[in-house]
Amino acid sequence: MADHSTEQRLATLRASITTLQTQQAQLEAEISEIKTQLKNDPSETVKRHIRLLHEYNEIKDIAQGLMGLIAEARGVRHVDVQREYGVKEQD
């Protein structure tokens, strides 16, 4: 027969297990809820961002080329045309 202190420890451990199981269930529910709030699969979001960056770079290259042609036609520096159109060095 188990003594009183062993029974107390077992009761405490059982209570701790129950508390931990409750916390686990709450966290799993929270994770599930957060996942449903995500609009897109993360890998799809990354693919979309890469595609958009490629499009941006293509457009930027075309714009740089056009500004170069304008600068050449006017006989001015490329940077002067950039400033005229509001393009900063970091753009």
C-alpha cells in the first residue's frame, strides 16, 4: 500500500499532466486558427515575390535604357535625365 506522500506526489503529477494536456490542446487550436488566417501557402508567396521582382527588374532595365536614349539624344548625362524624371540614385 502506498504511503500518503506517494499518493500526494501522484496526485500532483496527474494534475500537472492534465494542465499540460489542456495547454497543449489550446496551443494546437491557436496554431490551427493562425494557419487558417494565412492567405497563401508560404512557398507560393515566395514564388510570387520572385516573379514580381523579375518583372520589376525588367521594367527598371527598360526605363534605364529609355533614359539613356533620351540623354544621348539631348547630349546630356544620364544622371541629369534621371533627376529630371525624379529617379534617385538608390532607385
